[in-house]
Amino acid sequence: MVKIFIDPGHGGSDSGAVGNGLLEKNITLMVAQEINLILQNEYEDIAIRMSRTGDATVSLSERTEAANNWNADFYLSIHINAGGGTGFESYIYPGIGEPTTTYQELIHEQVVADTGFIDRGRKRANFYVLRETRMPALLTENGFIDTTSDANRLKESNFIVKIARGHVLGLEKAFSLTKKQSKPIYRVQIGAFSEKVNADNLAAQASEKGFETAVLFRNNLYIVQIGAFSSRNNAEQLAAKAEDAGFSTYLSN
């Protein structure tokens, strides 16, 4: 079992970088949720935890302590850059060697290949989440929020998927992950909105009633999903439970 801790940067009162009508905290969460879904749906023997699953304020120490206490095998921190540049770069802690350097190389090269981002290089920095984690850790900067060309790509749902898929394929190579046999996935959705705030509000309502929610960006809509199953029967059971709780549901595959 490979245990991967995914950390969407910023959140809550910390918006992160801002530019071109975008907030870093929203994009990092969408990328992280997509990585989580792909890993859970497509790979065997993998466990995922996230530092946040919604727009929550989580301190750096809370993030690293959660990963350390869980004894994660890998810590992946997702960020969006700012400062007027363009492209993708990744960071590990200074002085760290194998296997972290190999993990960085594999994930870095795959994200660049899948996104077509300009390669700004593999770098090292004394970032808190890289310094305080006890497992191999990587922080990625996925484009520049204040550069129009990068920001326009980050506004597209298909490009968010490309970023996530690049990370996942890099993780597959790094940890020799085994893919599940191809099966249809039945996704239980309770809403789709053009405005993210509406999706967030519905997700919060569902969370209060005990449902695990994810807000996904698909075909330029923010979709509120409460589950994904290989078994249609399990999906239908969850849909029935959601309808009993007052939500309208839709099954997609």
C-alpha cells in the first residue's frame, strides 16, 4: 500500500497568489481533488489523504504534522506561481538525495510533457513543508496566475485535468503503481453550476449532512460530486441516501 499525502496550497483566509480573476487556493484545490480522484479510481493498493478538501484555513504545521502522523510515503504540495513569469517548476529540500531526487525528476518531466508548460527547471528551496516532513516531499508550481497566457489555460477544466494527469503519471512511475482493470466508474453528482460559489455552498450543505464532497471543474461547470464507484449498485445506494437528505442526484460514467 502506497500512502500519498496531497496538500493543496493555501485555503480559507489565505488566498495565495491572485491574478486574472483567479485565486491560487481555488486552483490548487481543483488540481489536488483531480489527482485524488484519478489515483483512487484508476490504481490499486493506494491510500490518499489531503490537507484540506474544501476552502479551509490549515496552518503549515497542521499540514506537515498530519502527513507525519499518518506515516505517508510521499508528500505532494500543489501551488500556482506568481511574479510575472511563465511555465512549470518543482522544488525539493536542499541537500536531499535519493529517492526524492528521482521522484522529482519523474513527476517534473511528466507534468511538463502533459501540459506543454515551459520547463523552468527542477529546483531546491527551504520551504516549510519540504523541511518539516519526514517523508520524500515535492512542491510543484503549476504556471503563473498573474501571466495572462498561463492564467487563461488555468481557467480551462481540461487543462486542470492535464496538470493532474501529469502528476499522477509521474507518481505511477515513481512508485510503480498498479492500474486497476478498466471498469466503468459511476459518479454521484448533486449539482452543476457556472459559478463556483454556488457549488461551494451546495458542497458545504452536503458536508454538514455527512457526505464527502468534491467540487470538480468539468466542461466549464463546477460539479458537486459526493462519490464515485465501480459498482452501479453502490452508486445508486448513495444517490438514494442523498435524495432522502433532500438533494437532487445524477449518475454519470
